[in-house]
Amino acid sequence: MPDDAALDALIAKEALRDLATRYARAIDRRDQDLLRSVYHDDAIDDHGVVFCDSAALFIAQQPEIMAPFAITAHYLCNQSYRIDGDKADGELYFIAYHRTDAPGSSHSIVSGRYLDNYEKREGNWKITHRRLVWDSFITLPAAPEDMAQLAALGVMGSAADDRSYDALPLMRRGQ
């Protein structure tokens, strides 16, 4: 039988994993309320030269930052967490796909790591400081025949009008 400390660590790690997936969903669905739920009010987001300021400003600028992209998909890979009471650190590997529309459609794939500091306040884990390490970047033209094949497959992903809102009623915007 696990001791209380081991159980608390397991619960905290699961809460941090949930936080990570909510961030990815919020970015890809352009859901500012959900994005706000992953940061403490005084948090800092450091995306390097792309953005480095308060998380509140990062959230407010999302419509402008994401405007060039028809679709994005953020994938989380390896996740390592260390917990010390109500503070935690995490290193999360990511791959992020970005597609722009015609004219000049392109696919951009970036990878790197989120270096996160977290705090549990009022019973909720949230990010206090996020720093990015960029490991790779590649851009390729989006061939018209590839886009036609993608459209032929059926429903494609999108942002605020994504099919997931109809298919997953328990995962409404902001939640």
C-alpha cells in the first residue's frame, strides 16, 4: 500500500499532466478562458524572442499571434516533474505543427521543451513561469494535392469551431 507522500506525489503529477494537456487544447482551440486557467495571475511566459512578458499579456495577444495559422496541433511527449510541497518543476518535450492557408500555404513543425515552474495555490496547480527551449524548426510548402487529400478524408481540425465541441460535450470552451 502506498504511503501518503507517494499518493500525494501521484495526484500532483496527474494534476500537472492535466494542466499540460489543457494548455495544448487551449492554444489549438484558441480558447483564451481555458488558457487563462493554466497560469497563475502573476505568471510569466517566456517564448524567447517570440514573446517574453506576463502570461496575461501572452493570453491577450493570442488572437494576433495565432492569426496567420489555419490550424495548429501541439503534441506533448516526455514529461518529467519534481514536486516539493506546493511547488513543482517540469520539463515537457513538445512538437508543434502549424499550417498556413493559401496563397503560399506551408507546414511548420517546431520542437522543443517547456521548462515550467508551478505552484499549488488555493488547492490548484498552475504555471508560475514558463520558459521555452527551441530544439528544431522546419517549414515545408503545403502541396495543393496534399491539401485536397486531407479535405477528402473528411472533417479537418480547426480552432473555435472544432468538431470536438459537438463530440465531447463535457469539454466545452473554457473547461
